[in-house]
Amino acid sequence: MKTLFDRQIQFHQTALNLQAHRQQLIASNIANADTPHYKARDVDFRAALQGALATAREGVQMATTQAGHIASAPAPSLESLAGYRGELQSAVDGNTVNMDVERAAFAENALHYEASVTFINGMLRSMNSAITGQ
């Protein structure tokens, strides 16, 4: 049985993993801003987080090292949550990266990541205070 603390930590861990993956996608978009026919990718964070949390409630992926082990469903990859960002302005070379959008998304995602880390630190500090009685 999971405690409230376990569920909160799992939520923030899932959020951090998604935010880190989104940051990688946005950085890739920025790096490929001049690549012909490159399509900008992003993650619908809210939908991805809900999907990841629903999958996490179903159970943990089991490792199978022997043929007789019980098989389990593969864990969904973060890459499957990524989609293509809509084109705001057409480019002659077919590239859909808009640097203003990418910079704003990068800054927003970095802020959300930092907030998640701050929440986790606060939860751990509270737990430490409760344990030590200070």
C-alpha cells in the first residue's frame, strides 16, 4: 500500500522525467532550426502526465531474465508521447521551427522543472523534520 508521501514523490518524479524529456525535444528543435524539412516536436505535458500516471498505477515493469518468468507489458517510452508542433509560419525549406516559440517553451519548461525540484526538496525537508523531531 502506497502512502501519501510515496504518491506525491511518484507524481513529481514522473513530472520531472517528462519535463526533462520535453527540454530535450525543445533543445533538439533549437539545434535543428536551420535543418531543411525538420519538423518541430513537443509534448502535450498535461496529457502526457495524465497518461504516465495512469500507467504507473497499473504496476511496475518487471524484468524477465529467464524464459520461465512471467511476461509483463512493456513500459511506454517517453518518445511515444511526443508529437509534432503545429506550423505557425511556412518556411521555404519546410522547416517548422519558430525560434521565438522554442525560446519561450524552453524558458517555461525550465521554470516548471525548477518548481518540481523545489517541491521535492520541500517534501524531503518536511519528512526529515518529522523524523528528527525538529
